[in-house]
Amino acid sequence: MRNFVFISPNFPKTYYQFPKAWKQIGGTSLCIGEDPYDSLSQEMKDSMDEYYQVSSMQDYDQMYRAVAWFAHKHGRIDWLESNNEFWLEQDAHLREDFNINTGDKTKDVMRYKLKSNMKKYYQEAGVPCARWHLVSTPEAGKNFIKEVGYPVIVKPDDGVGANGTWKISSDKELEDFYRQNLKVQYIMEEYVPGYIVSFDGITDQDGNIIFKTSHTFPEPIMDVVNESDECCYWSERVIPDDLDDMGTRVIKAFNIRGRFFHTEYFRLTEDKPGLGKKGGLVGLEVNMRPPGGYTPDMMNFANDINVYNIYANMCMYNHGLYQTDRPYYCVYVGKRDRLKYANSDAAVFRRYGSNICMHERMPGILGSAMGDDMYIARFKTIDDVKKFISFVYEKVRPEQAETEAAE
């Protein structure tokens, strides 16, 4: 394989490392994006052999012409990918139209694009998951709630993250929900009491897991998005045995080949009849792409590896098994501009400068879920992770705020 087309290499900003890694091992890196070439950073320009600008990546005709140009100039396209949830279906259409056989086609993508379609694969893997129904009439919704009780969760059947997701806890809230002009298909699920853990990694082209890790999300992502709460999560040094077993079975059931994967589960915080005991796992949903934001970089920092290189070598040579001792916990801490924090950036760096791996303003499109400003840091112990989170999130005391206002 030699010709690799990567779509949207500048979002997130570290994704230029996908074409860079392919280029470094001798492939031809061909990229498509909306930004003018002259506006790209030098490191991004250096990561690619050729760049094709389109005015809109949502215009399939433009995307088709871009890939056609690359095929005309460089020959057969061997691999095409965006590693971005939003473009999964379009990626699949382009593979079909250009007879690219190294990735999922449309029928494959729909296995994990619709939340309702995911359920049968969880079932095949022997993983419990919340009862659900596709939203139709108010009467059908009331009948479902008679079965599962309040609260229930509603969200788009085809959606990214927690966007458009909220909890319904009463008949009044249910009535308000059905009064809305729902422009997409929604799914309604029984509420599961728990926090989210993920099983993440990369499979080779034969479906073998060649890298794996896990992350813990202590705060409900639905509240982070809807209430503009703070977002923090961390990678675990040791994957819990039950998560490792369940996650592996899910990847096998979905028959995932040659892809990143990000699968999510609830860790129950109380007994849930029909689903399990406190501490057990319940399937939530799957995303067959890298975890969001800068999580691939967190994988690198936690493991002292380069997942972009692992992916590139898998694409080109289909080999490599990457097991590490996971020397660090790596934590993401997202702050909100609307909140007043006691410790400035300078104070955070004075205390934790040797631990901090990244400090960035988040792009607006990621801000609702991940915060306006963020730190990524790594530590040897979970106690140090929690101390770091507490220090960054410490708020200005009321008396301190009054003093500052008077000044």
C-alpha cells in the first residue's frame, strides 16, 4: 500500500500526525480540507505530500472530485479515512465509489452509526444494555415508561457524543419533549445509574486488538454538555479485568477491522434490576474512531508510545502488537470561562509544570463537551491525579471575590 487519503487533517489540530506518520514510513500522504493551504501550519504542510482544498467537505461532489484527482495523479487509492465521527458515512461512500477495500463500506458503518443498531451486537457479545425504543408517538413513549419507569434518557439515534441528550423525569417533561419539532429520529432509553468507563484502542486488518487502554469519566457527559459543567477524565494504568473481557467481546461481535475504537460502558453505582449489581458494567454505545478531542495524544503521554505510528504501520503492513506497562495515568482537565478559579495558569505551572503535557484553548465546536481551556497532565498515582484536578478546579472564595471586586 502506498496512497493514503486523509480527510480534515487540521481538526482536531493534532490530527496532522496521521498523514505525517504514513509519510514517515514511505507512504504518500494526500489530504483534503476546507482551509486554504497558505493558512496551514508549517508542521501540517510538512506532514502531507499534497493537499486539495474544497469549499465544503459536506459537498460530496467536491469530495469525489478531490479523490478522483489524487487517483488520476498518484494511482490507486489504498486507504481513505477521516477518523472523525461526522464523516464516517461519507468516508464509506468514497471507498465504495473508488473501490477502496481496506475500510468499512456504508452497510458496515451503519452497524455502529445508529445507537439502535448497536444493541444487537451488545447482545451477541453477552453485554447487558438499557432497554430502549425508537421515539414515535406520545402514547408509545408513555407505554415504554410504564415498563421502565422514570427517569428516561432521550437522544438522537444518529448522533455524536451527548449532543441533543437529556433526562426526562416527569409527565410534564415528557409532554414538553413531544411538543418539540423533532427533526431527527430519537431513541429513548431507561436510565442507568453509573459513571462512564471506556475501552479504547486499535484493531489490525484481521480484527485483532493491537493496542488497548481505558478511560474513566467521573462526571455525566450529558450534564457537562447541557449544564456547561466542568469536564475531566483520565486514562487508567491498569484496565479492569471485567472491562477488558467485555470490551474485547464487543469488538469481536462488531467485527471491527483496521480501525480505532472507542467503546463506552456504565459502571453501576447502585443495583439495577435486569442489568446488574453495583460495580457491574452495562453497555452504553460504541464509536469506531479515536476517542474525542486530544485523547489520542493522552494515549501517547500515558504509554510513552505513538498511536499515530501504530495506526500507520497497521494500515501499511498490518502487523504489530503493542502492549505496554502503562507507566502513567494521563488526565484531562477542562475549565469554563464563566467560572472564577483560585489558581491562575501561572500557579498551575509553578506547581505542576513537570507533569503538564498540553495546555490549550479548545476549539468552539469541542468546547461545549470539553471546556473552554484545558490541561493534559500525567502522574504515577491516582491520588496525584485527583490532587491536580482539585488544584485546577479550586474556586475563588466568596470573601476573595468581594476583595477583588472592591479593588
